[in-house]
Amino acid sequence: MTAPHAIRVENLGKQFAGVTAVDDVSFSVAPGELFGLIGPDGAGKTTTVRMLASIMDPTAGDAWVTGRHTVREAEKVKEDISYMSQRFGLYPDLTVQENIDFYADIYGIGKKERRERIDRLLAFSNLTPFRQRLAGKLSGGMKQKLGLACALIHTPAVLFLDEPTNGVDPVSRRDFWRILHQLLEEGVTIFVTTAYLDEADRCHRVGLIDKGRLLACDTPANLRKLMKSNILEIITTDSRKAVALLREKLTGESISLFGARIHVTTATPEPTASRISSLLREEGISLQSMREVEPNLEDVFVSVLSEERR
Amino acid sequence: MKIHRIRAVARKEFLHVIRDPRSLGMGIAIPLLLLFLFGYALTLDVDRVSLIVWDQDNTPTSRDFLSRFTGSRYFSLHAPATNYRDIEHAIDTRNALVAIVIPHDFTGRLDSGRDAPVQVLVDGTDSNTATIALGYAEAVAGEWSRSVVLKQALRGGERPLPQLVDLRPRIWYNSDMASKNYIFPGLIAVIMMVITALLTSLTVAREWETGTMEQLISTPLQGPEIIIGKLVPYFVIGLLDLLLSVLVGRFLFDVPLRGSLWLLTGLSVIFLISALSIGMLISIVTKSQLLASQLALVATMLPSFLLSGFMFPIENMPPPLQVMTHIISARYLVIILRGIYLKDVGLDVLYGEAAVLTLFGGVVITLAILKFRKKIT
């Protein structure tokens, strides 16, 4: 790769009939990096990744992928990249083998090379036993792996994945990320979007996006340092009721729920902790534990979001 | 454009067709259905017109006159009548189309050298058939009158009067004037137009709807490669339909193919490309299967049935409609097919139609390629 950046984005924006989907976004991704664009549904992730894959034109700004402009040199970009859309983009009426063959045909991969590569891709995605199965009859996780296999048939320089693990079971998700990390060893740059915040820690660098705006962009560790506040993790017998109560009474702090754990973000941990204990006692909710914890990325995200929205 | 990519798209598209019985059924079964429906059920020929007669005279002469009707293949006797109520009933119930009433003084008037009026009643509900039946009746009566005049002249030892004009008609190309010979070649054009446009109208729209197009446009595949690759399997289906039609015409309906099969195939291929491209263009513009298939039906089925001259002669249409028929590509193929099928004419006669079809196909496929964008909007 000759370009200093695998992806460079400058003031990128997209408007749909007056609605701003992506607003003045700038960042860059180094070659060989695994970059995650993270945000809630409707944040502008898909629009961003489509513009980078050169299948959608921005209404403002510029982007370069492997040093090529995504609008002026769109077709050149498409030779260097692979893109996996959020919806399953393969043919359900074709078998696993036929789908892969189709993509191998598009990229003009020779017979000998093709067999080796397909065998390898199927093996590492555990799809070998399903070669003759119609793609439409695969499970969600297998479909994603087939999509990945098709995307990798031509060893792209940059791989764009739009919510690849959305709706996939946790085991398949872990498998999928394991495959992505193997790919990194081959020097592929990976750009992935996800709404699962727990996946952010698997990325080298992360961009937090909401309402079309990039709120923060750094390594997961540095993003944690962004947290100026502390986190109190509370476990109670009735977390739903407790969250409702705390949200009502503690207006200065942001409260979020992760499974059974309640995270309260606060600048003043000690007084807040005693306030919480008394509030819960008054309502008869028994407190099982309360301690200060390291913020996870979700806390960071919630905190950045609430600052932005304030 | 790279041939290996066109081949890749074509191969994939073939698999879709094979795996989807609907599209295959639509491509083969519907043309067969149309061929049989039109071949067997639809005929514009008027023969064996059902006849009711009331012979008030009932003499050898009147019976001889009537036998000329019942003996011809154009009329068949439904029943004799004995009063007008019978006749009215027969016509009302559509048991008879024509009634002939011979007055009681028929033979007497003839023998005394006077005119003998004979009443002919025709059910005019179906004006076309009525006109033709009336024409038959006039011809039969005229023929019989001449033979009577001739006999009387000979009996009287006179020289028979010469007829002033002796019409000697000879029908070329379709000597039996069988309407199937007229309809069938045109039917091939209609089938190819409707089926192929309908099939291709779904392909691009389907890929946009299911999301596979998003994946496809992120690859180096070029627009023309996608479009041409997608046309290939439907082109093959179209050729199959052509072959099927020619075979059915030859062996089932005895429609003579007098001209060159190669010329017929060659010009049909050009037409096929334009018909396929129309469906493709519709699919590209609408991006919706439902809308595309409905639009394809309206844009191809109606005009090719009504305005191509396949059943309704263009010369009989009002002038504005006649002008409109020039943009219906099926119109040109109908002329070409009839020319090759019945008249054995070659490119020296059909070059104009061939040129228009080529131009038409070129314009439509170019439009389709220009309208196809490798972008999500």
C-alpha cells in the first residue's frame, strides 16, 4: 500500500431530502488497522460505510480509500475493496459454492488459485460441510460467514463490514471476530460498524457516532480516559424499579442499565453513593452490592452522548 | 467490458431461472397457452353459417336454389321453418344467423321471365360476420341466377348474352384465405414481446428489492456487464419460444413457412434484443418488481395486441392511432413475419422494417445502460 492512510475522510456529509444523515465527519484509518464505527440505530453508520464503499455519493466533503477518491475514482476504489452490506447480499437460491464461484468469476480468479482459496475460505468459516446447501437455508451466523467468504475471495486492501454481527447469536459473533483478527495478520484494513458496544473493545480504534456526528474517535483505552466522572455499579433485587427510581430522583447523574447491573455516572461518588443507599432503603429495594468500577465503553458512550445532548 | 464478468452474471442468472419454476413456466408455458388459444379458438373465418329457410314455393326450382346454399361449405342448414315465428326464434336464440324466405310465386315469376325476390334476413349483431355471410349469400344467389339465365337462353335457342366484365380472381399467398395463416405469424411477435419484456422487467428490480444489488454494485462489475449478462438467459428463453412457435405452426396448425428460416431467426433476434431491453429499462427505472411487471404489461401487452396490426389492420385505425403504431416495435416484426411466412420475401423488401427494428433495439439497450447507475440514491 502506497497511500499513508487506508481511509481518509474530510468533512463528509450526506443529506436525504433535507434530513442530515451524516454531518461533517472527518477521520482517518491507517493501513492494517481494525476500525470500528459505533453508534445506535439511525446514527449514520450505514450511510457512512456506503459512501466509503463508493456506492453512494456524499452531498458534502470528500473521502479517499487507498488514496483514491470515492466519487471521482469510484470504480477504482471498488477494485481494491470488499463491502458486506447490512442485509444479506447473496443469492438465497444459489448454493454456498455457487455464490462463492460467482464472486470468484467477477474478480476473474483462475481455476487453480480459485480452488485453493475457496477451500481455505470455507475451512476457516467452517462452511465446508455446507458447500451444496442453498444460501437461503443457512443460519444467520453462517450467512454472515458466507458473505465474508465471498468478500474475501479477491483479498481486498480494505474490507468494509456494515453491522456484520447484527442479529447473530453470541457464539457466531465470537467466531466472526476471531476470523477478522486472523485477517488482520494478512494486512487487510478492516472498517466495521456495529451497534454492539461490547464489540468496540475488539477494535484498534473506535469512532463514536450519533445523529450523523462523530462524537469521539480514539483507541478504546483513550476513550475510557475521556470519562471525567466515576462509575458506581449497583446490583439490586429489582433493577427495573431501581432504575426508574434513580432516574427520577438523581437528575444530575446519568443512569444506565446493563443486564442486572446499574451504572450511575457521577462526578461526586461518595455523596451520591449514600444518597442511593437511602433512596433504595426508603422504597424497600434491597441493595446487593455497590462499588466503583472502571468505565467500559458503553459508559463512555453514554457519557459522551449525554454531554453532547445537554 | 470484460467477457468473463458477463459470463459470470449470465451463469448466475441462468441458475435463478432454473431454480425459479415461475419464471421458467412464464417463459415457456404461457407462450404455449397463447399459441393453442389463438391457433384453435381464435379464427376470423366465417364458414358453415347456420341457416334457416322457409320455402313457401317448394318446387324443384326452389329446392335447387336452396341446395346451392346448403351444399356449399359456407352455409349449413339449421332447420326448415314454416312461419316467421320460427325464424325469429331461431335468430333470437342464435341457432341461425341467416334466414331465407322464398315466396310462393318464386318459380312462377321465374318461368314468366320476371324478377323473383327472395328475402334474406341476417342477424347483424356481429357486424363483421353478418357482412361476410351476406356476401356469401349474394355470391351464391348471383351464381344460381346466371345459371338460370343461361339455361333459359339455351332452351330458347338463343345465344347467351355475354357478361360485360368477367372477374377472374386469384388469391395469392393464402389461397384458402385462412385467417390462421394471417394471425399465426403475428402471434409469434406478440408472444416474444410480452414474455421477454415481462421476464426481464423483474430481474434488476428484484435485486434492488432483495438487497443483492447493493452487494453487486460494490464490485468492479460494470453496468453494461450486468445488463448484458442478465439479458443472456432470457434471450435463450426467447429463442426457445421462437423455435416452439415455428414448430407448433408447422406441425399443428399447418401454417406454411415459405421464406427463409434463417432470415426469420435473424430478424427475430434483433427484435428479441429490443423487447428484452424494454423490460430491462423498465426494471432499471422502477426498481420495484410489482411496478415493473405491471408497467411491462401495459407497455408491451396492450400495444402489441392492439396496435401491432397482429389482429386489427392498422389501415383501419384512426390516423392518430396509425401514427402511434410506428413506435410499437412489434408492428415491424408482424410485417416481417407475415412477409417471410406467407410471401417468401427477403431483405430486399423488408430492409426498412429490419432497419427500424435494429435502430429501436440499439436505442433501448443504450438507454437501459445509461439509466443504470452503480449507486444507491
